[in-house]
Amino acid sequence: MSDIALDDAEPRTRPSTGWLVALAVALAVLLPYVAPGLFAWAKSYPSAWIVPVSDWLKAFLYWLARDATFGLFTFKEMTRFISGLFGYALDVPKALLSTGINLGEDGAAGHIPRLSWAGIIAAVTIWSYLLGGRRLAMLGFIGFGYIALFGQWDSAMVTLSQVILAVAVGVAGGIGLGILAYRVPRIEGAVVAMLDFMQTVPTFAYLVPLVFLVGVGPVSGMLATILYAMPPMVRVTMMALKRVPPELEELARMTGCEPRQSLWKVLVPSARDGLLVGVNQVIMLTLNMIIIAAMIGAGGLGFDVLNALRQANGLGKGLEAGLAVVAMAIVLDRMSRALVELRPVHGDAAARRRRLFWVGMAALIGFTALSLAVPELERLPNEWRVSTGNMWSDVVSWVNLNLFSTADAIRTFLLIYLLVPVKTFMIGFPWLGLLALVAGGAWALGGWRFAVGMAALIAFIPMAGLWERGMTTIYLCSIAVVIAMLIGLPLGFLGSRSERMHNFLGAMCDTLQTLPSFVYLLPVVMLFRIGDVSALVAIVLYAMVPAIRFTDHGLRGVPANLNEAGTMAGCTGAQRLAKVQLPYALPEIMLGVNQVIMMALSMLVVSSFVGTNDLGKQIQVAISQADPGKGLSAGLAIAFLGIFADRMIGRWVGARRARMGM
Amino acid sequence: MVSLAPVEAAPPSKAAPAADAPAALICRNLWKVYGANAEAFLREHPEATTAEIRAAGLFAAVRDATLEIRQGEIFIIMGLSGSGKSTLVRCLSRLVEPTAGAVFYEHQNLLRMTPAELIELRRHKMGMVFQNFALLPHRTVLGNVAFPLEVQGIGKAEREERALEVIELVGLAERAGHYPRELSGGQQQRVGIARSLAAEPALWFLDEPFSALDPLIRHEMQNEFLRLQRMLSKTIVFITHDFDEAIRLGDRIAIMKDGVIIQVGTAEELMLNPASDYVSEFTRHVARAKVLTAGGVCVPVTPGEALGPAVPARSRVADVAQIVMAADAPAAVVDADGAVLGKLEKAAVIDILVGGAR
């Protein structure tokens, strides 16, 4: 009950202890600089103190793979069984979309064609029209048309078949787990903790053990995708079920529903909108993963992009495949979002919907049947294709010729005056001082126990021997966050001021968020070559969105009467912003910062592809060396950084909101 | 402004159940206390006061409620927000598990029932209307009304036929194929009412059914509700925070404050003999002439006194005011058999109409 008050959220103010803590922090930071000889151990972490976490993890994984057993079957048999199961399941969408079915040996007894490209384009267009009207239909037609015309169809269908299966499993599993957690309060806490962890662990961290346990191939690519895309579905399901009005739950009980009836007839359908938002998220996260999954053998468009990135002159091809990913992502995103908005209708409107659905189905089947007679409908002949490969290569060369000197100047400037000095400072920072800073900050926010927990998270980095890479991560991440905020705050502010700007930014953020993270690397590498600058720019582009969104939303959330009170008190516009709006919106903006940090951390690993030497790099190296221990420990370190940032900001926002009575 | 003519049409008269109708729903010493170990605390302190409960870190939403609701009556539970009326009605239907006490329906203790028995009881004997309608957004009007029957496992054709009958009863036959979001608030609550009646329950709970509607629609729905009750004669537990609604609809009214039932009685009893200042505060601003009956306010006749026209004891003062005022002598208040119970003088009627505070 609300009667039991919780006034304890206020940060404590203990002046005397506060001064002591500040003094201790200052000493830990400064002493190694003042007396380097005496405090060398407090500056660079002594290698004798390093705990061989990587080796332990490695030994554990080897044990899992070789000896672990559940009695009836071994762990290895279980992973084999799971991968076999997924392999069979994947055959279904693959046959439909990509390979068709060969009867007899090698198609000796005939061939059932895959779904015709023309049929798929027609069906996507018609169904888009059903979902979102003419504009969405245009988008669907152009998106899938691009994929077909530009020779990306075969790769795209390999990708799409994996996406379909991953989404199906992710959604079903997510809803199942979400319902379980909702129904059984005892496991809810455990599930939430697991979700928190899963969402902060970068995908790369579990790629390594996954490859180690399941092997390279489409199945492990898909498993990684599902592991990545499912947690948000679980969370969304739990939230959506909790948001069902309590009256509906009471209705179910008063009409005498059995638990199963109340779940499937009342709760789940009433949570439809929320659940569909989750489906949209799963689709987007799945598409986000396709290039990462390609690293462990998933093939498809992801492989094409990856291959292009690895080749010296492949950027043109890479851009073409990357655009196909973008096209698919945008179309699927808008379609699934339109599905959320779709409201039930009756009478003629409902009949029209049914008709459109079947027309789309008929087009799909009709074209496919026709392709038995007209093989061009199954496989688009090469002559019909347009390739921009050359065009994009030309663009790349043009950029190199004309923009290179400018880009290079920017790059050099950033490196010399910003990146290198900060990096040197961060890597040379005394480790004990960092821990003291972390603990002191956490103490001020949440007391002693919180401080110990937070310091332990950060202490993992030097202890596991990851100091240099860890600090590189922190340095890149914090610079990226600062720049993202410097761009995002003013943009968000402008968005909160004008409706037109708001709509424009909304569309821009939507598009930025739809793009899989890897896509950012292509143009950036084109301009800035490989190195920290490219990584930084890619991270900023990717992580900027929440900075804009939360600022805009936070400022718009300031109640009208507060603004009026400010105006009536005689504030100028700037005063109102500084004294009324910003303080009120600050918690919301800080949540945006939190999101920016999370996205930057996840992008860091991706960006290690373009040549940074951070924790992400270590994971990447671990994949190529098949050293699961190193990959896992680096992944844990990133996860701990994420959890640290999340908890610190969460505390601050909570305290601030409690103080403002929100 | 006061006029001698009735300001509005008299409420449709209720088929008032006899005061000696058998009790249908009984609750005895019902408690709902929130907080850790509330049950143990209540076992040790069966007579705990509000202060004691709060001191123990607990919160009493319902304290020691005892009620007898008669068959076929409209029983109103009236209280301001936070008074515990919603919790009480949820204890009566066991949507909320009471901490202590007993609830009897047809001689069975609800609180002793197994989940399966409870499901059976709710499927066939209880219906409930919710404040915010609680319509299932993914189902049409027909689908919503047929829902309780579907849950019982009744076949599609039969349940839709029966649902259509009820939909017709609430006047929504033309909207049966619509979805809730396509309806107005008043129409949505008609669907809620139809749904709660679909399984033909004997016991009908209405939880502030008209609070979310605007005043004009509310009035219309109240009339509709009375019309339905005249046809159906259910045993009704009706919750409201609106005293006007309570006296308009209720046969008897229970007034709740801070989880305690302060007084139970007809509107007239509450007005003539309020148990506390809290109760008289509610009745103060009510048009007394529309509540008080001739029988309730008449005074004994002096032997040999000449009396004017006869008025029935059960009629409201507002309805007979013109007759009394037009006559030369005090009106004779008579019961159903024509026997004179007392007299009603012009001065008394004026006093009631002009409404001096008592």
C-alpha cells in the first residue's frame, strides 16, 4: 500500500564523512602523480595481481563442451540436439524463399520452385497497402524491388529465411517466458536480473562461446540472433501484461474464467498492442544482428557486407548489399509498426481487408505457379538486373579524390588534439584512483553498500588484465557520449520548440534506428579510413538518437502551467529554459544519456572492425583464435561497464525524481 | 429557485421489494487489512481500532462490515473515494480475499469455497459491471456480450443467439458488429451491462457503473438501469460515490467511511435519523421533498379535525405538494388500505420544499 511511505530515496548528506571520502579519493588519484616511486603499484596495475579470469572461463567452457553431463545426456549432446532442431526448422523457410525443393537426388525427379520474386514483391506491396495505405505500399514495392533489381535477391532471401525463423522463435520464446514471469512472481526477479544482464552483454561476448559449443554455421548465427533479440520481447511481454487494466483481470475472474481462459482470452489479446511493439523490436534487433551473425557463418547479405569490408576495393559492393539490408529493415519495420496501429473494423472495411489479404496471397501463389512455365519468375535473369556496384565504386573513388584531404585534415586534427591526449591520459590514469573515484561517486549516490558493488564491477577490468583495452573502451565511449550529447541536446531542444522540427527529427531518428549498426561503418570508413576516428564517428551517429529523443520528449513534458508560471514571473526565454524547463526535464535527459551509453558500448564492439584496440577488439581476436575465455572475459568487462553506468544514472534519476515528487 | 411544481419527472417508481424479503447475500464481521501478517494481527486483536492497526504498520480497507442484502433489492454502498466501498464489494465477490469474516450466498460460505466451486458460482450466479467498462478491445459488441457464455463452453450459435437477446434488451441491436472503440461511453457501458447480464446471474454487482459518464448520459443510464431492474428483479449491490444517485436508485443505502459502515437504511431513514454528522452532511444538500414520503413526515391527527384530500403514505412529498397546497384543510395521509395514518399540513410541506436545515 502507498501508505507505507518510502522517504529513504534522498541522497544522504553527511558533511563530515563526505569530506573524508573526498579526501581519500583525491589522495588515491593524486599520490601516484606526486610520488611516482612510492606509489607505482597504485598507478599501473601490478601484473602479479592479475587474476587469470580468462583461463578459468576457458577451462570452464572446455569442461562444458567435453565433460559436462545432465545424467541422461551430456551438454554436448544437448547443444547438438538443439542445433539439429534449428537446422531442420530452418530448412522450411529456406526452401520456400531461397532454394526451392529438389525432388529425388539433385532434383532428378523434378523441382518445386521457391516463391517467385515477382510474387513476393506483389504480396509485400499489397499487404503493405492493407496495413498502411498507399505510402507504405510504395515503400514496400521500392524496397523489395531494389533488392531484386540490384542483384541482391539470393542473398537477401537467405537472410530473410533466417530472420523469419529467428523472429518466430524469439517472439514465441519471449512471450512464453514473459507470461511465465508474470504468472509466477517468484521467478520474476530472476528473469528481470537475467534480462538486465543479457541486454548489457555485447553480442560478441556470446558469439565466442557459441561458436565453441555449436560450431560455425547458420544455426549458431541464428542462436546468437535469438539470444540477442529475445530479451526485449520478454520484457515487453511482462510490461504489456502488467499494463492490462486490472478491471479486465477482474472481469475474467468474475465471468468464471479458468486461469488458461483468462490468459488466452483476456490478458494476451488485451495486451496485443504492446506485444506487437515487441514483435517490431525483435524484427529490428534480428536485422541488426545479421552482419554479426554472418561472422560466424550465417551467410546472406551480412556475409556480402562483411566480405566487402574485408576487401580493399569492395566498398562499392558492400554499400550495395548494405543498402539491401537497409531496404529490408525499413520495409519490415514500417510494416510491423503499421500492424500495431491496425485497429479492428467491422462490416465493409473488414471485408475489404480480408479481400486484400487473399489478393496478396493469390499473387504470391500465382506468380510462383507461373514460374514453373516461366523460369524467369523464379530466378531473375542477370540481364534484367541493374548493378550500382560500379557506380558506388565510382562514388568511392570520387570521394577519395575530392574529399580525402578535408576528411584527412579533420581526422588528423581530432587525433592530435582530442583522441590521443585523452587516450594517453586515460590509460595512464592510476587504477586505484579510478576505483576510488567510482566508489566515492557511488557512495554519494547510494551509500556504502552501493559503493562497494559499483567499485567491484569496475575492479574487474584491471584484475582480469584488461586495463589498457578497458580504458580505451572508456575513453572512446565517453568522448562519443559527450559529442552525441553536444549534438543531441540542441537538436532535441529545437525539436521541442517547433512542430515541424519535431516531425523532421522524428523521421530522422526512426531511420537512424532502423539502420543496422554495421551500415554506419561503410560510409565512415570511406571518409576516414580505419582507426579511432572512424569508430568515433560511427558510434556517435549510431548512439545519437536517444540524446535527441529524450531531450525533445523531456522538454515537451514540462507541464504547461509551469511554463506559464515562469512566463508570468517575468522570465526571459533563456531564463525559462535554464530555470524551469531544463531542471524539470533533467531526469528524462539523463535517461537519454544512459541509453546513449548503452548504445555506444554495443557499437564499440562493432566498430572494433575498423581498427580500434579496445575490448571489442579482444573479442574479435578471440573469435579468430577460437579462444572463448578471452572473448568471454572481455564481454563481461563491457557488460560490467554498462551495468555500472546504468545503476549510477538510475540512482541519480530516482533520487532526483523522488525529490521533485514525480 | 423553488417552485411548487415538481422540478423534474419523478424517478420511475421502483418495484420496491418487501422489507421482509429473505436475505440473499450476507456478510458478517468482514475485514480486509493490508500489510505483512495482517491475519495474525487480526486474530490477536479482533476488535482493533484504526489507530491500533495503523500503529502496527497495517492498513484497514474494510473494518468489521456486517450486511444483509435482501433478495431483489437494490442495495447501494455509498462512500467517498478511499472509503473502502470498492474493496468491500470485491470482498463480497471474493475478487479480493478478505482477511477475516464470512460471506454467505444461498447458505454457502463463499470464503470456504474451492477455486473450482468459485468459478462455477461466478459463471452462473454473479454478474459485474465495471466503472471503466472493462470491454475487451479485440472483440465486437457481440463477442463481448457472448464472452461469459463462451467461457462456460456454450456453443457459438447458442451463445450468440442469447447474447443478441441481451444486446437488444439494452438497445444496441444495430451495433452488434461494432468494436468497443467505435462506440460512445454510454454505449460502451450498455455493452458492459449486457455482458454482465448475459449469463442471467441472480446477483448483480455494479461498481460505479455510471461515474465515467457525463451527467446527461448518466441520468439516462440510471433510468435504463431502473427499467431493466423492473423487468429482471435481480439482487443488486451497487457502488457509488454520488449520494443523489444513491437515493435515486437505491432501496437501501449503506454509507461507508474509512472502511467502516456507518449507517444502513432507506434514503428517508438516513435523512430523518442520520447516525452522525457525516451522514447528515450528505443529506443536507439533497432536495428533501423528493426523498421524504408523506408517511414519513406526517403528524398525528387531532381527534375531530377536518381533513382535506387523501394522499398515499408512500408517495413523495414533492409529488403531492400541489394537492396539499391547493386544499383548504390538511391532507390525510393514508396507507394502502385507506386507513388514515396522520395529516400533512401546508406549513410542513413548505418547510420541506424550502428546505431549512434541520
